[in-house]
Amino acid sequence: MSLEAQYLANKLAKGFVGTNQIESNSRLCMASAGTGYKLSLGADGPPGSYRDFEKADVFFVIGSNTADCHPILFLRMMDRVKAGAKLIVVDPRRTATAEKADLYLQIKPGTDLALLNGLLHLLHENGHTDPDFIAAHTEGWEAMPGFLAEYPPATVAEITGIPEAGIREAASLIGRAGEWMSLWTMGLNQSTHGTWNTNALVNLHLATGAICRSGSGPFSLTGQPNAMGGREMGYMGPGLPGQRSVLVDEERAFVEELWELPPDTLRKDGVGQGAVEMFQKMADGAIKACWIICTNPVASVANRGTVIEGLEAADFVVTQDVFAETETNTYADVVLPGAMWTETEGVLINSERNLTLASPATDPPGEALADWQIIARVACAMGYEKGFSYESAEDVFEEIKRAWNPKTGWDLRGVTYERLRAGSVQWPAAREEGPDRNPIRYVDRDGELSFPRASGRAVFYARPHIPAAEMPDDDFPFVLNTGRLQHQWHTLTKTGKVARLNKLNPGPFVELHPQDARELGIVDGDAVEVASRRGRAVLPAVVTDRVRPGCCFAPFHWNDLFGDCLSINAVTSDAVDPVSFQPELKVCAVGLAKVSSPRRPCPSPSSRLRSSTCTDH
């Protein structure tokens, strides 16, 4: 969705319909990082820029297969590595990124907090912190040394499964680095304690002073186009435009004035607890209707059975997409034809706060319209012409600029469509005559640093290691990790139609460690049933030591449109949703004689079964 569409969806829902039940794809990927940034630094979003890649001496990549999922940034990183920078990679699976690492730490899933605390323990012990920075720009450090005493290297090695020597080497590389960056995505975010993971990672930067300067900083790699812009528009949970919240009285009043609404129009109650809970409310009858725009929740939201149950129970389901055939459209009463970003005009913001204007390369087919136009037309048909009679996307953008926020530094006032037609602009951009690049946040013209909190200081949070919400047991002894492949994208509505990409990544699979495969009598190519407490899939086996013993990996791209029993859904975060990053699974061989005939058939999407949970073994 463009910035303009995200803004209008939120304006219609919160300002005019009067509901705070609005969620977004960011809940599935970036909610934990955004919430963690807000707690630690005072505002959402990375404090640095892609330019930092050219100056970093050490890259600490954790929970991110950057090579496959952010290939352009990976190439920039590798250029710097070739120039002498060191690369540390932390991942349960030996990914393409890990293959290029100077130091690869194969961590037990769900133990990231123990590792991050252990690294800070060693930085403190070895004298590699920056006391002057801590004293001048942070608060909360006084509690940290005592807390960190619980995470000596031997203890951390036992918890994480990483050799003590590897933990010490990582701490030494970070501690001796002149500048260092941390990069992460879903491996930290999609967790019952994803927000804490971000806090603990930011702690490392605050302790070393490696933040808000060129070449250093905590950099969350956004997983979707314009997810950063959507977070700025407040299009999930309690958000309001300009990094505001309905939970704050003065911020509600500001937006009511912006939208020309009477005082106390915006509600501060009824804020949902995330996407999973929203579909549960739908299944329970508390939510009667839904409008799904530019997303495919049947294929991508955790607790898939609940999503389907909710859509079946709803009185009215509207979907809005550029593709007619999606898993979610199966459940729609009305499907509205949206235009692609190549067919319309609108602003997109990437994870380094860079604004780009998408211009149409061709006209939209048939009656398809830009998402912002559809939202505005529906709003007008509901009687809200005064708030939604826009002539162009540019008109919407000009209104968005009025939501600038001096508290957080979010500022687009110096950006215009005319300026963007000449090139992209990175916010904060207060003046049209200002620079196009503004790579470092929170530092003023005089080089003074002030974080967007009342004290002007960032905060250390002592975040203890806690186990995942579900741990392996006798019934479900394996941990399944999910992720992307290099040549496929999300739920395949785009890349699944490209023959060349389907030759490169032709289908789903499940990776098993050779030790586990031997014990289960599984060989390469066997059809393997993967069953959790929430569902099941039947996938061909790939036996490889890329994964740890006791761990499996399956990509999440393939779903109902490509065959039965292929769904491995993405999961959500602790920012609101109590869903574990590691759904513990059991794996059993189906047997060579039954490769194409699993023990029990998988439900067809057209059957609309309420649950696909496997219970027969």
C-alpha cells in the first residue's frame, strides 16, 4: 500500500467509522522492533541509514538471512567485508548469510536474550563500554552490572548451545570495533519476547556508544515494501499519523483537529491486541465485518484455523487485491480490484526513512483503481465526503505532511511530489531547500544528541532470558523454523507466476538434520508429515546439516493455491500477540509407499473446515 492508502485506511477506521480494530502486515514482521525502538530510544525506526554500511567495521547479523531476503543490502555489506570489516552471523540454520560469516554462531532457537546479555556481560567485563556516553546520554545503567552478572560465558554457552570461545570472540570483535552495526529481522521479532530482543540489542549499542554516528547503530531490516511508512501512518493497533497514539490525550486532540473532527471523537478504548486476536474476535462474533486490503491473511497470519473460522463467521468480508486468485479471496463476499504500484501514483518509504514516488508505467486494467481511491470512494459513499474528497494522491500527501511531529522528529514538510519526481528524499526533511540525505536521527546541526524522550536520554532495559511459550516435549520434540527463499516472495501471488523463479525455487520442503533423519528412517525426497498443535503439512524431506539436531526448517511461501498440506504460516510478535516464534512440532515419515498418499488427507480450502489440527498420532 502507498503512504496515501495507509493514511486513508486509518483515517476512515479510527476517525469516521469509529473503530480501533485495524491491523496491518507490520504486525507480522516489525511490531516488535518498532515497540522496542520506542521503549529504548523514544521513537520507532532505525536511528541510522544505509550509508552506515560503508563505514562499519563489524556487522552483527542476528535472526536475518540477509543474503536471500535483502540481497542488495547484503552485497553492500559484503563490499565492506571485502574491505576488511568482520561479519558475525547468529542463526539456528546455516543460511547463505552464515556461509559468508567470519564468525558463525549456531544458536538454539529462542535463546537470543541469553546471548545478547552474555555479550554485554563481556563488553562490561573487558572494559569495552563507553562510560562517558552512558553518563551523558542514557539512564538505567546502574541496574545493569548486577543483572549481567547472571550471564557469564559458561552459563550463556549452556543456554544457547554456542561454544564459549565463539561468544568471547563475538564480544571481542564488537568491543574492539571502531564502528559496528546490528542487523535483524524476523528471527528476533517473531517471538513471545521480540520487543525484549530489540531492547537487549539496543543495550549493546548504548553501552558502547555505537549509535547515532556514521557506521554504527541498531538497524532493523523491514520485511515489506512501505512497512516503515505504514508504521508512521499509525495503521495498526493504537497508532495515529506522525508516530502518534490514540492512547495519548494530546495526540488524539491533534489528529481530531487535523481531520476536522469534534473533540473526543477518536476513541482510546477498544484497541485490539493484534491480528490473531482480531480473527478470534471475528470467530466469536464480536467483529461482524472486515475489509482486507493488499494482504493475504489466510496464507500468512499465525493460527491459520482461527483466521479461516473468523472469515467464515463474519457477516460480510471485503477483500481488495490486484490478484483474483488468493487464499483469502476464497472467503470474500466482495472483491475490489486494486491497482499495482506500477499502475498508479503514490509515495513509498523504506527502512532507512527514504521517500520514493512511484509513478505509473501503465494504466490499470479494467475498473481497477489505486487503493487510496477505492478507500476514498467508499468513504464518500458512506457519507464522509467532507473528509475524503481528494482529487489526487498528491492532495492526500499534502494533508499527511501536516501531521509532522516535533516530539519524535518525524517530518515530511520539506517533501513535495515535484521534489520527489527529481529524486528520493530521506526524512526528517523540514525544508524544501534542505539536503536530500538526512542519514542520522536525533543529532542536531551542532552535533548534539537528544533522544525523543522527556529526559532526552535513551534507556537501558534489563531483559532476562525466558524460555519460549512452548518448549519441545515427548509429543512435539522438534522445533520448526520458517523463512523465505531467495527467488520467491511472501505468499507467491507475485513470484509464483514467474516461470524462471519457479525453476530456481520450484516448491516447498522441510529440512531435517541427518541425525534426526536416521532415527526417523527418513531419506531425501521422502514425504514427511509435519504436525503441530495448530495444523499439519506434508512436505518432501531435505536431509542437511544446515539445521541443528532437533530443528527443522520449512519455507512459508506455498499455500492452498499450490496444493494441499503445504501451509507453513508466518507467525506474529509479542508486541501484542502471544504466539511463539518456534512452534514446536513432531515429524514422522509417511513412508516411501505412501509418498503421494498421506495417512490422512489434508482439508481443501474450499471445504472451509474449521480446524486442520492433526490428532491421529
